[in-house]
Amino acid sequence: MISIDRSRVNVPEVLKKASQATKRYRAKPVVQALWEMQNGKCSYCENRIPEEGHSKAVEHFQPKSVYKHKANDWHNLLL
């Protein structure tokens, strides 16, 4: 797993306004910020993720099914 420095990227505004019930973690600004923060790599296998032509799945480090309150938590999101 790659080392992630979240201090390099600001929390996307869309997450600051998100309630627990919304799926703001899928928003384009969030995906782009995660992609930049992870240097365009998958956080698990470290393979390059193309900037275009690839659907980028946002994953939760702590599962949102168990930690519902962390569904939109910036510190719980990975690409």
C-alpha cells in the first residue's frame, strides 16, 4: 500500500457540506483530489490509474456499511 500524505491536498468543498446520507464521496472533485494525492496510483496495488478513460472507484478504508458516519470522511477515502 502506498503512503498517502493528505496534508498536500485540501479537503474538497463538496465533502465539507456532505451529510451522512449523501454519497458526496463519488463527486468529481473528490475523485480528482484523491487521484492527485495518490500520484495517479491505486492505493492498494500501486498500479497507475489513467487520467482519462478509466472509472475511478472511491473505496472506504473503514467500510461504510459498518462506519456509516465515515462515508464522506476525507480521511477514510481511497482511490
